Amino acid sequence: MYQYDKYDHQMLADRVAQFRDQTARYLDGQLSDAEFLPLRLQNGLYIQRLAPMLRIAVPYGLLSSTQLRKLAFIARHYDKGYGHLTTRQNVQFNWPALEDVPDLLAHLAEVEMHAIQTSGNCIRNTTTDQFAGVAEDELEDSRAYCEIIRQWSTFHPEFAFLPRKFKIAVCGTKDDQAATQVHDIGVYLVKGHNDEVGFRILAGGGLGRTPVIGQEVFDYVEKKHLLTALEAILRVYNRHGRRDNKYKARIKILVRETGIEEFRTQVHAEWERIKDGPQTLTDEEIERCKSYFVDPAYVEAEDSPEELSQALKSNVLFNGWFQQNVRPHKKPGYAIVTACLKETGIAPGDVTDNQLDYIADLADEFSFGEVRVTHHQNIVFADVEQSKLFSFWHKLKERSLASMNLGLLTDMICCPGGDFCALANAKSIPIAESIQREFEDIEELKALGELRINISGCMNACGHHHVGNIGILGVDKKGEEFYQVSLGGSSKNEASLGKIIGPSFAQEEIPAVVRKIVNVYEAQKTTDESFLETYKRVGIDPFKEKVYAKAD
């Protein structure tokens, strides 16, 4: 993973000292709320319903064991004993005291972490596939390009105050796990005419009040022109994006109102002016960033060793977990393991201080001291020897980290909702738990197969409800919490936006509504057909008829 140089360390130390002074002046009454607002947002600090919330940047989701232990320390000493993993592969703390935040940021700086540009109208954390660098189907490791984008975008003077927040995702794997098409900019690694790897770039994607799938702006860009292509898109957006109405300020609105053809024309015209300028990447710079993401010290090992084969035959529970949570690795004798943090009764994405310490220990013992945070709010151990999987599984079980519902109905994406967020119309966490309790039978879940439920507490869509196979949105009806249900969304390669089935439901109705939707799927599906495939074939009407049918 990327290691800070002396300039990085000095820049971070200066930022912490600066914010310490700003916070002291605010608490002393020398700065008003309005004056302090942009200062705290530039350091990832929000004011939520009950307390401040600090969002910590985790570039492309990669964490070392040292950083995990620091996060555990912060959870223990500055929060209420836990943190929260987000859909942008970051970590949030929901209970820090405002006066403690400068100390908290200083602790983060000790392990090369920060909260810079995790909020505000700037370029946010660049995300990517959680299996980058180890996936069998990978065209090329995307992490080096994420790091190039991170270094270019951090403190970029031209893009520090954009019309609205801006999110970029990069995907180098065949199976898109990064929701690339619903980002302001989505970057795919592709092969060009001469089999040279370059980039296909989309723009104008996003969720929130106006969900949109991104559209192609560049069909192919050489590696050296990655930053100039991104800069051209951002310059057009910065120049013409709406600043008079924050609900119409995202790039997706500009692309829609301008039209993709005219937007593309403007971007390419800007690109022609800058494409061979100082932002052009050299081979040396690309190789410098690639040098931080070399393979660890793998041992020579065979696939399906005897230890693994025997454990799979003799232990049914281990076999079930293996089938659900373990993926093939590019290196023979190794496996990719995802620890699903979605036990019933635990808020999706929440992880305790003790679990963070334990995950750090497991990373050191089994996965070269690193883990990745996933878009679906889980943890990946990317480099586990197959011969050690049975032992690893036993250790995961000791701290409730061996749930075998990965990718199934109860492995939900869920925002913090009305329990924490000041913007939320309704609670999300109790809805997730009520659905988990309705579907506790793991055999039923496995029989249903992959079925994604995404839950958001408001139209800001932090839970990505628009792209859930089943999406649930909290809405306010005259001061009461209700929930709108949509079907058919996906953030995968063939991304799609869910369609609302009809009028909203009361909180207590949601588990039964999901049950009815599942019943229709079971009745309508053909052999081995996924929920999304069945929905696309039969349409929304059978589901709507069942859900709103009057009881006999």
C-alpha cells in the first residue's frame, strides 16, 4: 500500500495544527457557526442528530493492521466502542466530542490517515473493487490509478469548491463490484485496438434525488492521459454546474440538461487544450505508483491442498461458509476471504473496537497485515493460504465474523438513518434488523441465492436504495415514518435503477412486504434464475399484485 513521504507527513501535520486552532477559536466564540462550517467540512466533520460525526478517508478501502489498531483505539477512547464502514469504503465515528476531534486527527496522522476531503464540495475518496490486485478476472490492478487520482485531487486548488460533492470510482475487474456506473465519474480499465490497457470513462452517474446511470464520455484514453481526461470533465462541470440550487448542482444534472452529445463535445474541446500539458502522466510516474502495490511474499502452494479438502468433507458448517465467503485467487494455493459484518441484531457495517483489534491480529497472521473495506460494508482478507482456511474460519467464529450470508438477502447495505443522521426522514437500522429476523434460516437464504437489499433513510441515498434488487427508502408522511419499496436495481456491470412498486408502507409492514416479494420470486423463477433475472423477465406487475392484494 502507498507509504507517505516527508511532504505528505508535513502537509498532514500542518492541517491538524490548523484545524486545532480553528476548533479552539470556534469553541471560544471567535468563529460563528457559519464561519466554522466550511472549516469542519474540509476536515470530514459533520454535525449529526445527536453528536458530531467524523468520516475518515480510507483510500480505495485499503487498511493496514497498524491502522486498524488505531481505529480500534479511537473507537474505544473517543467514541462509544465501535465504528461504521461506509459504501465508499471509508470509516465513520458517530460520537466524538467536538473538542476532541483535533486530538483524534493527530492520532490518525500517526498512522498515515486523515479525514481530508471526506466532505464538502470537492473530490471525495476514490473507490475501487475490493478484490483489486488479487482477482482472477482482473485486467490490471486498479489501485495504482486510484492512488494517482488521490494524489492529483487532494488539495487541488481548482476543484476545492465545486458546485457539489464529486465521486470517482475505478474498476479493473470483469465483475464490477464498485458501483462504477453510478458515480460522477466512472473509470473502467479496458484494452484498446493494439491490446494496450487504457481507460473507458463515464460521467454524470449518481443516486440521490435524481438517480442516473453514467454515460460514456471517452471510449478509450491512453494511460498517460488519465488525469487530463478527468481534468477536462471537471473543468466543464466546474464552469457550468449549477450553483444556485444545491439539488441541481451535481454533474448528472449538467449532463442531463446539456445533453450527452454537447457535454462530450465541450469536454473533448477542453481536453484538446490540456491533454499534452503538465498533467500528462509519464511512464516513470505510473511505475512509481505501481511500485507501492506489488505482490506480497507469497509461498509456493498448491490449490485445494489436503488440509482444505479434508476440512470441507468433514465439517458441514465450514463447507457452507467456504462456498459463500471464499473466492478464487490469482495465485495458486491462496484464496480471497470476505468476513460478512451482517449478523442479525447488529447494524450493517458496524464494527466494534475489539473486533477491529482482532481483525488486525488476523490480518497479521493470515493476510500479510492488510484488509480491504468493501462497497457492501464488509471486510476482505485478500491473501489467505488455502491450507490455513479452516483455522482462519475457527478464529473468525470466535468474534462473530464468520456469518455465511455474504451476498444473500440479509447481507444488506444500510445507511445509519434517523438514529444518527440529521438529514434522514426515517430510521434504517431497525428496518434492516426486522428483515434479518424474518429471514433467519440460512438454508432458505442460500436457496434464494444472490438478492441485494439496500436501505436508505432519505433521498440522499447513502444506502444506495436505487440500485438494490429490492430498494427501501424512508419517507416522511406528516411527521410519521413510512417506507417506499422499489424493485429491479443493480450496481453491477449492467447497472439499472429500481422502479417503485406503489404507495409506501408503515415500518411494521416491511418484513411482510419483503416476504411477499420473495414468494413471488420463488413462484415465478426458473431453475438457477436469480431474482434480478426473474424480475427482468416477468416485470413488476406480479410483485405489485401480490404486495397490494387485499387479504381474504
